[in-house]
Amino acid sequence: MQSSSKRYYRVGIDIGGTFTDIVLLDQDGNILTKKISSTPDDYGRAISQGMKSVLEENGIDPSEVEEVVHATTVATNAVLEGKGAKTALITTEGFRDILEFRRVRVPELYNLDYVKPKPLVPRQLRLEVKERIGAKGQIRTALDESSVRAAAQRIIDTDVQAVAVCLLHSYTNPVHEQGIKDILSKMLPPHIFVCYSHEVLPEIREYERTSTTVVNAFLGPVMNSYLTNLKQRLEETGIQKSFHVMQSAGGRMSLDAAIAKPAYLVESGPAAGVIAAAHIARKAGMLEVITLDIGGTTAKTAIVENGEPTRTSEYEIGAGINISSKLVKGAGYAIKLPFIDVSEIGAGGGSHIRFDKGGLLKVGPESAASVPGPVCYDTGGETATLTDAILALGYLNPGHLVGGALTLNAEKAVKAIEEQVCTILDKPLPEAALGVFNVAVANMVRAVKSVSTYRGRDPRDYALIAFGGNGPIVATAIAHELGMKQVLVPPNPGVLSSHGLLVADNTHELVKSFSGLTNEIEINDVRRIFDDLAGKAIDALIEEGFERGKTSVQNLADLRYAGQAFELTVPLDNDGEPIECEQMASAFHDEHFRTYSHKAEHEPVEIVNLRVIAKVAVNDIEPPLTETKAAAPKKPKIRQAYFGASSGSQETPIVGRSDLVGIEMTGPVIVEEYDSTIVVPPEWTVSVDAANNVLISRKSDGPHEN
Amino acid sequence: MKIDLVTLEIIQNALGAIADELALVIMRSAYSNIVRDSMDYSTAVFDHKGQTIAQGLTTPVHLGSFPDAMQKMTSLYEGNIFPGDIFIFNDPYGSGGMHLPDFYIIKPVFVNETLEGFVGTLAHQSDVGGIAPGGMGVYASEIYQEGLRIPTLKLFDAGVPNDAIFRLIEKNTREPVNVMGDMRAQLAACNNGGQALQALIESHGVKKFRLYMEELHDYAERLIRAEISELPDGTFYFEDCLDGMGEDPETIWLKVNLTIAGDQVLIDWAGTSDQVNYAINATFPTTNAMSYLAVRCAIGGSIPNCEGYMRAITATAPVGSLVNPVEPAPCGARGITCFRMFDALLGAFAQILPDRIPAANEGGSSAPHIAGRDHNNKPFMASGGLMGAWGGSMARDGQEGISNPAANLGNTPIELMETRQPVEITKYSFVQNSGGPGRHRGGAALQRGYRLLADEAKLIMRSDRRKVKPYGLSDGLPGTPSWNIINHGSEQKLLPVCPTASVPMVKGDEFIHIQAGAGGFGDPLEREPEKIVVDVLNELITPAYANDVYGVVINEGEIDLGATEIKRRELKQTGIYETAYMAHFYDEIGIKPI
């Protein structure tokens, strides 16, 4: 491959609760990575220090950094820890408690001690104004400006830093919210962050719209100072180029857009991981994949169809870890914005092993996290964890992890499993450890099912792409359970999210409520709205500095059967031809059948929202291809590893990724890397492709065939 | 074959996933607000005998009702269940249902031609005909007035749909689109879940799966018996009541003896009022369901949702009583009796577990239905249960704006309701100076107003807790009463707590429901003054209320400690705070009690 004349780098930075990952991608697609401890008291510090050292270590001049893309947990943590701004809400008279009523339902049954999340705006700052818009957008009571001025005065008097404005039915007629905007912009000092529900989320359902607007306001001042400060710090290190931020839906947005709509950032890290996985899978020719991201405390899954991750707008921030979060809502703060549909359960390497009162073995959701850590870390953890069981099975290097940076105490781990698990199960060490492993896998299988079978998708039609520190260890076991035949482990699986930042498209998404039946509406009304939204979305991208010619637009509609209460978002690809009514209806019938295995073609289809996503595809660089010449044969190290009663304990070759170039090995094999370990059990084969992905394939059919 | 506890955990997890999948398919593809937003439906998975082995995280009241229904179905159709069959029923008498709106749709699952299990769904249908729209009119006097009764029938016979049943149902509801749509969602869930259960059983093998299901029941039973054993033995009595029906209500008593005997719980309803000629009778399966629910809430702990745990709980009730009525007692609005059974049982448990059980909650969902025909002669119905507030407990204040733990239903979005129905919601908020005072106060009452935009409509209302308020505990005071008001122009009309006829409304009329506030826990005069200041700032109580009820004197936002001490001593002696809070409540809502 020919090198470009000018050297430049693009940088992805992902802050997690424990680690901050930095990835540098050069003009030829070469990757440099750096993992440093996060600094939760001031997250920006780790970034600027990390950037400085990675530039120095590699002799890179700051001026060679072309762009920086950032994913952050700061927004999420601000909500979880209640550390957002002092926020007020202005709402319709008679309805200030909508925020606190929520949807009333609680996420736990049989629990009389349940405490619901505290509202982000206390009742005393939920201010009512006299006005009322009707369901059809008609003005039932005119806006009483004196009540708005009274609210504004109260805001000034109480030292409020952020204001959310959400009136009933403002999605259909924003005139009163606009009237409030006129008054507030004159009365409030400029440092007070104000946002309006018809701008943040012009969609029906008052609680979700109010909650989303409130979260946005609550985060506004915090994210403004964080992002501005971070930009300044990067500039101090000499980096002057464009700065972008990842959205929860997987696209990138400009710094200014992020500051105005911080609610779009809350799941940016996990989104980046899915984007990277989808990108790598697409390059490898796999368009239908399920992503599996397992770290220390959780397992996250998402589904990618036709190369694109699926999305949802049913999200709650701070809802905890719950596979049923979509079923049982109320545990967190609703944000009804587009998110990549990630399912999460509390099972990771640090998950505690315990027995309940009836004697059943449980793994997680309690976790040793990184402090005190699993027993084998020898940093104070005493409760046996999944990682200790994995070590006891022989899957992990008994001496160290992360290329030697983390030493392990295997003896302690084995002792913990023997004392805490073997004695109770009355089983020898490897069998007991495998029991722990299988229970954890069963939990994780539930996460994979929730993005596939729960939505009418058969996991056997998908490949599994595994990353995170622990994903590649359990991936084949999960694939085996679900009858999946292929597993892919990308290069640098431990820092994949940061990589995703550099391959995500720049996007701008707009939505508008639209009510009508596909067999009754005037199609030109729909086309006009799509055109209008597309124009605005493209303008926003141009404002960010992109060329009009590089933008593309996707139209989607939220549709349902008339009378049905839940919509499906259906893409309306029409190869540039104008959209037709029948086309919308038939796309919906198909998607409904696919998802729920039933449809009602004789019934009218109702439009709820129209959506437009404008995007500019990121400058795509092909990574350097690996030489496909077979590596010089060398004698691999051998370790005993246990693969179940039928296979027993086996002498297992330990290899590196580069050892697999040009050859295919049959399991058992363990691939050890800097930031991850890949387990290839018997009955599976492993190889490396030209893009340096590890491919693991099943030789024979597993269980669960039907 | 030896039981491997690891395998048992893995199978249990897989069963839970199937029950959740059933629930998710219904939620996302259902039509009515009752299913989609209130989530008034449930799902379950059963073994080959029809015993529950897993349940979706849905509606607690429903979950304990499956065992009776499944037992009736499997004995009725013994030897006559074939692949492709799907059953339907709703009848409280003979089929084991609870009230007619609840449609049970159950699909048997076969492996190698033998019956190995079932998947089941229960959804509250928005209307099943009968005397009152919504099927919950309290003024039915016989079940024959409550709508379409469906005995246990095959809705699909060996894979062939029984069109006659579909057409009969469609013709017997005021809401055919919603009902047919929700039934389709139930059927889709059964088909998806049925395949998943079949695959699970096949992967483990029939013999092994059956063995493990026996063990799962035993395991759940072991768990619950271990918990019950930790409670002191003895019999604990509690009584609670319903205000009664209509203009001149007669108190209806729910009396319970709760006995802890070793690792067994016995619940006896002897002394409870006789069944009534109004639709609030709770058939015995319902009474069983409430028993299981209350025990589980009281003892806590995570116990698998399978039938084995129910072996440790036995309920009895006199035949012909409100909680074990005989045909043809109507039961459409039986929910209110369920809630009161729950309150009575918790009141009994509070004597055993004073640190865990809270004072009484709001008393259960209030169920207004405003129904009529719009300008195009199309039927409309604005409904949706209203909740709620929790009682204060030893640990904390009662919360407001939260679902009753026995029902756990959601509210319907106001904007959706106004888009679809000719009503306008005039307010939806907490009521100032409501709820029972206490060291930990009860949750504040809610109020909601509805203005009719159509020419005329009928209001059907089910509520309670006016005469007899939600109880307080440990010197906490009872909650505040519930009221139903119609504003017709400047004229105000007060309705009974549970009207025995539909109430006419005309265009522009406003109906306001004020729900009961929850009971307080502990002596109000011991409430921390700082908490009272916060309540005042949040406009949950007025400064005058803080003074007259809690004896806390606030001057310019600051607590006057000296004056507070004096005031509290005075209140302690006179005891007038025990009635003062009611006066403040009535001042706030602007009506005079009759």
C-alpha cells in the first residue's frame, strides 16, 4: 500500500468509569492505542495527560492531529449522581406533577421498600403558566404573559442555572413555548441554559417529552463547561483541529450541537463500540451480526442488520442493569431520543459468585468491579468472581493480564473457587468452575436473545462479533448455546469503542409528529415534510463545515396499525423516487410480520412521526492488510484447560494472533493478546483474515436446532 | 438422574426469558391503552401438568390466578388436547377466571406428539359488552349483565381457527378493533413463546425437563418455607372495609385471620361480609391470588415465580362471602375488593413485621370510564386507572405518584387520551394538605379533572375510601378521603364514592376525582421539622398546616425552635391535630363534607 505524502492522525477518546481509552489512526489506517486510568474528579485531566504522553511517546507533533472524536460517560454520571444543574421546569397550569408521576408503574414486583428515582426538578421549581393548547393544536386558553414573567422572576430569584420548558401538546403547536422563549430571552441572564420541548423532542406523550427536556436542561450547564474546558485543554496541548462528539444513536455531532442538546450524548461509549463492530463486520462481508461487549460488570448486546445497528427511542438513563428494561420501565429517567438499541445485563468478569437460600448458584449482578476486583487481582477482593472461575478453568494466563501490566494470583483464585463453590456444589475444581462459567453464559444468552428472538430474529442467521476484555472468552460458548456458527474478534478488542469514534458518520436527525392514515392522507403533505426536514438537517451539517455534495438523506416513518398503541420505525428507501402511500403501508406490514410474526393487511396503517437522518460518511481508510504468508512454525506454549465432561481437561496450545496468519487451527486453542483472551473450544476452528480479524467457526452443529 | 443445580439455574433463566418474550410481544403489538400503557396483562409458562413454572414481570394481581384456571382447563380437556390447539376463556365461574374483561389465551406445547407444557397470556380487554362500557360497572346485579361469558373453548382446533368464536366476540364488544387487535397480540405471543418452550424442552430432553420442573417447584417451596419459618408462630387478626355502594352506603367488611404455623401460612376470611348484588365480588381464584401476593410482599426475598411456592400458603373463605361468591354474583369491578384484601393482609402482617410493613396505601386504583358516542356516532370511552400513593413506613415517608404494589399499572398519556377521545384533562396533580400525618407521612392524594367535549356521555365510577380512610400505623394518622365532583357551570355536584348508576354528563361538564391520600406512620409530633419545611417549600402542605398539624412554626422560611416546642406540647395535650388536618384538607379541595 502506498503511503500518503503528508502524515496525519485522527484521534478517538472514550472515557469510561474505570479507564480512558485513546486510539490514534494514521493516514494509512495504522492504529496506536493507549489505556489510562480515568480521573472522575476531573475527567479532562486524564485526557490531556494521556494525549500529551501518547504524542510524545510516538513522536507526533500536535499539529499532525487532524481531528478528535470523543465519547463520554460524563453526562450519564451527572444524572446518576444527581450532579447536574439546579433546574426549573415551566409547564402548563395544573400539570406540574407530570414529571413526578412518571408513568406511575414501578420496575419491581413484591417490593414494599422500593424507592422511585427522585425527580430532577423538585416540586418547588416546577412552575406553572396559564395557557392551554388542545389536541389538534387549537388554542384553548391563551398564554398569560404575566404568569410567564412571574415564573421568570422566580427563576432569577432562586439561582436556577437551567430551565426546561414543556407545555401540553407543544409538539403539534409550539406557539406558546415560542411565546415563553420571547419573554425568557429578554428576562433571563444569558448564562442560564434554557431548552424547549418542541425543539428537543417534538413528539406526543407528555411525560416522556417533559422528562427528555428536563434531562437535557439538567445536563446543559455541566456539559457546556466540561466540553468547553476539554476543548481548551486540547488546544493547550497544541491540538487545534475539529472536535466532534459521539451521539447515543451512533452518529457524530459538532461541539456546538452537543452543547445545545447534551441529552443526545448519554450512551455515547456503548454506541461507539457497536458502530465499530458493525463497521468491521461490514468490511469482513458480514451484514447480519450480533455484537457482544463484555467488560468487568456488564454484558452488552446489539443487533446489526444490513450493516446498520438497530435503534430504539425507548430509553431510561440510570435504569440500572436489567434485561427486561424495555418491559418494566420506571427505574430511571426517560429519554425518548434515538439510541442504538443496546441490551445490558449484570454479568461480567467481576461478577460475584453466590448461592441463594434455596441453594442455586448465581453469578452477578453484584460485581467486584475494578476495586476491590476479583480474588486473582490480589487487591483485596475476597468473593470469588467469574474471572476467578475462568482462571481456574485454565483459560486465562495464570501469571498476568494486559500484556504483563496486571499480575494475577492464580493460587488465591483457585482457593477461593474451592472454598466458595466446590464445597457447596460438591464437585471437583474444573467442574465447579465450568458450572460458574455456564451460569454466566446463560445470563449473557438472555441478553443476546433480547435483541434477537424477542424481536422475531433467529440468532442462527447472524454472526457474533465479540469484544471488550471478556467478550472473546465467552463468545464461543454463547454462540454454541444459540446455534450460531461464526464468531469474529476484531483487532484491539479491548479498545474497540474508541476505534468506533473514528469510523462513525456525521449525522443530524430530525423528527416531526404527523397524524393520519396512509390510505387517507395527501401524500404530498408527507413529501413536503420529508423535504423540509431534509433541508434543515442538511443545512445543519453544512453549518458544521461539510460540503453539500457529500451529504445523503434517509427517510423513516414511525408507523402502526390504526388503534395500535406502539409504533415501529420503518425505513423508506425508494432509490430517490417520491414516496408513495402504499409503499409506506406495505413496508410496515412486512416489518410487523417480521417482528411479531403477525400482520393485518386489511387494516389501515397510521403515521405517527416522520424522521429524517442526514449524514456525511466518514472518510474511509482501509486498514493495512496483513501478510497472508504462513507464519514460521514455532512450538506453541501449552496449558491445561478444561472444556467439560466429554472433552475433559486438554493440553491447549497458547498462541498469539500473528501465529494464526495463513493457517487454520482446530480447538482447543487459546489466543492471548495485550488486552483480551480468545477461547477456541474443541469442535471449533480458528484463523485470521486479511484485516487481522480472528475468525472462529463451528465444525459441527450444536444444540438448540429446531 | 441426579439434579444438577447449575443446570436448574440455567433452565430457570431460559424459562424467565420465554415469559418475558411473551410479555414483550404483547406490549409492543397490542392496540388498547389498557394493555399498552396501563400494562394490564400477564404472561406465564406452565409444565405438562399445567402448573406455573415462570411468569413475565407484569401484573401481580393476575399472576396468582393462573393455577386455578389451568387446573380447570386441564381437567376439563384431559385426553382432548392436541397440537395446534389454542384455548380461550374468561368465565369466573367454571373456568377459573377473575372477571369477564380478562381474556385468558393458552397454547399447549407438544414434543414428539406428547403434551409437555403450555404458554399462557391474560389481557384485560377494553370492552366485552354488558351493562357498562369497559366491563367494570359496579351496578350489575348478576354476571349475566356483565357481558360475554366465554367458557373454556378451543379458539384454534388443531391449528384451525374457530371463526364462530371470533365473530361472536367481535359482535359483543363496543371496541371491536381494540379487542380483535389485542387478541391477535395474545395469539402472536403464544405462538412465539410456544416455539421457544418447545425448543427448550427438546434441547434438554423430555424426561430430564420434567424431572427438573419437579425440582424447580420443590426449590421454590424450600425457599418460601425457609422464609416463613423465620416468622413467629401465631394468629394475627385484622379487619378493613369498603365504604359500600351508592347514596347510602353500608360498610362491607373484610376480616382476616393470618396464621403462621411453622413453615406454613394459613389465611382465613371467616367473618367477611356476604356476597353483594353489586359487581365487586371476588371469586375464590382471585382470593388465592391476593393471598400469594400479600405473602410475597411481606416476606420479601427472591423466590422463583413457580407454583411450588404456593404449596406453603393456604387460603379459606366461607362459601357465599364477598371473597368466595357463588354464581351468579357479578364480579366486573372485583379489583376494589382485591385491593382491600391486600390492605387487610398487610395490616395483619404489620403486627408481625412492624419494621417492614407500611401504613395503608391509597386503597387501589380508581376507575373512571367516560363513555358515549361522538359527533359521528362512533363510540368513545375515556378510561384508565388512577394511582396512587403509598403509606408511610418505619423507614420512610410514603411516596406519591406511584402505582399500588398490588396492581402495578401505568397511567395513560394525557396527550394520547385527548387525541383519541373527546375529553380534555383539566388537571393532574398532587393535592396540597392531603395524606395522613405521621413521623413518616403518607403519600399525598392525586386529583384529575376531565372536561367533556362531546355533547353527552355517561360516567361510570369505581372508587372507595371516603367514610373509612386508609389506616395509619404506630400512631400515624389515617389518610385523607376520596371525593367525586361534577362541576356543571357554577353548580357543584358531589357524587357517591361508588355510584350505583351511570352519571350523565353534558358538554362542558368537568368531572374531578380526588383520590384518598395514604396513611401515616408514627407520631406526627415526632416528625423532623426540617422535613416539614421541605414539604412546605414544595407546596405539599401550607405553613398553617405545618403549625396546626405538626406544631412546627416557620417564620420567613426558618424554623422557630422555641415556638415549635411550645406548640408541640400544646398539641400533644389537646390532640386537636388529629382532626385539624382534615379541616385543612377540606379547605384545600373547597368542599364541605356532608
